[in-house]
Amino acid sequence: MKTILFLFISTILAAVACERQSEENTETWWINSAKMDCVGEGQMSCLEIQKGPEIKPGEWELFYSSIEGFDYEPGIIYQIKVKVTDRETPTPADASSKIYELEEILSKESDPALRLTNIWKITKVGDIENPTGFKNNESLTFEFNASNKTYVGKMGCNSVRGEIKENDGEKLLLGSGASTMMACPDMTIENTISKALINTRGYKLENNQLYMMNESGETLIIFQAVD
């Protein structure tokens, strides 16, 4: 009888230990809405992840491995539970020392930041309406790519290319960017656009129009969607 009781207790304790071990190896991750170019064994695309209960802007990390059972769809921000276990040794040269397995999808939502992705025509910047290029008199357009976190645009005389440093669907912070160095007789439009981009801290979209605003909520630039 004592032997049976001992075996029963041992089984219960072993089950509890396994359950605790499983919990200890389960992590909550966020998966960003777009993959990023990265370099592992060669050029590849990596997921961006964060661990913890909430997303923190600017703290995404490249994830060079894969998650078994997880079917990634671009444009979606996921919150998932991932089981992390050690891979049996010896570990293959091209494999991670850990095995990552999807346990549960806690949430999946369309990324509001991706709404910025489009080609936009400037209809007003400061007090200047419908500005055009100095040489060709064409409308000034900007292309924002929220997935790649880049922008490129025409400022009247020169072109500029830069980084989207922060974008959560409402907040927006742009890098100053690198521009061509051509000099034009009148740089008023270009200087006004450049200043507006640097001072942008947020945006909103209404009726196919993009409004970029400063920290006080004042509109700096109004764009119209081209596509």
C-alpha cells in the first residue's frame, strides 16, 4: 500500500514539475506587421519581435529563427505565446540552439501605422498652396513606406530621402534625411517643407488627405493621396 501511495505521489509531483517547466518556458511575444532585411547565413528577411505585456515604440528586435506552427501574415500585429525549449545537442551549424513553438495567438490586429504607406501630393505647406517644382512646375510628391520605415520626396528644388523613426498610427517622427545639393534661385518652398518635416510629431488621415502636425497639434503640411 505504501509503495502504491509513493508511486502515486511521485507521479503527481512529476506532473506538477513538468507543468511548471512548461510555464517557465512559455513567453509572450509581439510580432510586428512587417519583416525587415537582415543578415544571417546570408541575406534574409526577419520578423521583428518584442517581449512583454505592452508594445514599446522603437524597441523591436530582429528575430533570426522561425516559430513552428506560426503562419505569419504581413500587415498584422500579433501577440502570441511561444514555447521555448533547448534543442538537443549537437546543434546543426545553421540552426538555433532553441526551438520556438507557437502555443497560442492572443490577438491579431491590422497595423494602423501602415495607413501612412502611399504616394502623397503636397497641397499645402505653411501658407503655400499647391507648391510645384522649380524646373518642371510639377506637383511635389512624397512616398512613405511604413513597412521599410523610409520616405522619399520632392521639395521643389532638391529631393530628400530619410528614415521614419517613429510611427504608431498617430505619432510620427521623421529623420532629417539626406538630400541632393542643387542650389536654386528661390529656396522658400524647399526650406518650408524641410522645416515642416523636422517639426512633425503626429499625423491624421481624413478623406484621402494626410495632415502632418507639430507637437501642439498645428497642421504643418497637407497631402492628398495620389493612388
